[in-house]
Amino acid sequence: MDLLTDYDYDLPESLIARRPPAHREDARLLVIERNTGTLTHTTIRALPEWLKPGDALILNDTRVVRARLVGTRAQTGGKWEGLYLSPDVAQPDCWKILCQTRGKLQPGEYIDITPPGNATTAAGTLRLRLISRDEEGTWSAQPSSNRPAAELLEVHGLVPLPPYMHREQPDADDIERYQTVYARSPGSVAAPTAGLHFTPELLSACEARGVNRSFVTLHVGVGTFRPMTASRLDDHHMHEEWCELPDATATLWGTTRANGGRIVAAGTTSVRTLESAAQNGALLAAQPQASRAWSGHTSLFIRPPYTFQAVDVLLTNFHLPRSTLLVLVSTFAGQTLIRAAYQEAIARGYRFFSYGDAMLIV
């Protein structure tokens, strides 16, 4: 399937999850068996029952930073809103950001950002100097402080909730729930949503089942969730994200594969990290115990035809239409089966997107 229209579907507004469930483990789980096409309705609490002793569960430990910025244009006083994306590799003292304001921004212009609600007045104002804008509309901006970006954003930024949640300000629930319980490496501007379902108790239940656990890191960029615009998949320009496969995870991957266990990826970000490592020769199907650590930027776009080298089972949420994530999941399970699963989920009233329910593809 090469046409973007093959990855579209109609979703009732009522099924968009704009708030998290009362408890992380309240999510429903649709299990999809690839070899038979069977669909089973259960809950995320039953996840350990679908895993096997000797499997390896791979989770993305990235931490969402408070990347949404609200401020004013110093010269005009006009309202400004931005989104921190990443450090600027070409200019180490600068950030890459997206900007939204009325009128046209100019290089050299200053943006003043105060802490949200002025709750931390002692922190003062953070000033950004706009340096340059690239062809894709991303600005390089120099902050007035040389403190680490994560520290500055923690004071001056807001949780970057997706637009479909229709909330100007995140609430106390969002601050806790739009973050995995194992998040530790700051750098994402969006949550790795399959991981939002896990609690310490669910992780312990997986461990008691005999499932081993390890981590990768992929800092989720805004491009992950943007709908594609090119009519053909071949014409889509894939965004780039930084990811890392630690040595411990490479070792677990190799041992698991050598012993006949399955690699269970929690989320599409874990899939992209593992598959990127495999494409770069760090994970070797023919010599699994020779696997090694790897890190780097990836622009891997998983679409048909693609042969998965590093992942056997996928836990994932229900994704936006016309998104690279829906293409990835369809490539993993088969486009016809995923279309049927999404139709079934809609008919059964499953909740969609970041705070929504999950599917397990085995």
C-alpha cells in the first residue's frame, strides 16, 4: 500500500481520549493474533497472560520535558507561543523551536517568557533571541541562560499536550499522567504513549511471569504525530529523532533471541529504536549474542514492504489517521488486519490516541 488514503479512517469525536482514565491500568486491550486474525477483548491488566516466560519487554525511558512555551514579543508586546524541539546541533548554545504568533518574526527579535502563572517569580523572565529560520519553519533561538534546557523548561514551560485534547492549560493529572512511571531521560516533546499504561504493579506482574525487562531511549519529536501530507508514502520526508540502545538492552536482546524468546516492544518508539539499531548492524539476527550498543539519529520510516529484524510482539495505542505511526503498525500486522481491528475498536467504543486504550499484536 503506497497511497496515503489507504491509512485513513473516520473516528467519532466521542472516542478521542482527552483525559486519562482514573487509573493507568483501567485501559482496555485489544489483542490481535497475526497468524489467525483473531481479535480478543481484554484489559491491560491481562497483559502478563499474553506474554511468555523468557520474553524480553523493551520500554522507552524518555522523559517528556515541559516543551510548550508562552511569551510575548519584546518589541511589540504581541502574544507568542512556541514549542521546544531539541538542542541545535549546529549551534550548541541554541535551541530548535517552533513559533506561532501574529505577524512575521524576524531574525534578531527577542521573546520574553515568564514562568506559567507567575508562580515562580524568583525565576524571572527567560529571554530567547531568534537567530535564523530553516526551510521547514523551525527557528534556532538562543536562551538568555546557559542552564540545561530541561532545567529551564521545568520552570518556564508547560506540559506539551496534543492539540486534540482541547486544553489550553495542563492540569495536575496531566503533569503526572502524561509521563511514564519509568521516565528518566529528559528530551521528548510528546509521551511514548504505550508506556503510559504501565504501573509498578503491572511491571512486577510481568516480571513474575518470567518476562525480562530493559530500556531504550528515543526522544519523541513533534514530527512523530504530525499527519502526513504527501499523497504517496514514497514522497514523505521523515523527521529525525535521537535514540539509544544501551549495552544491557543489546545483551538482553541477543540472549532472548538465542534462547528462543520473543522481543516485545512497548510502543512504536521502541520499535524504531530496535529496528534502527538492527539496520546499523548493532542487532544481528544471525549472531544474536554478538549484539552491541548503538546510538544515533534515526529517520527510519517503516512502511511496506519492510522486514522486521528486531521485534516480534508490539504493544501500542490507537493512532491518528494518515500518520507514520499507523503506517508502522499496519506494516507490522498487515494493513487489512489493522483496518479490521480499528473498525472493531470503534464499534466497541475503545478510546483513541495518547490517553486511550491499547492493542497488543502477537
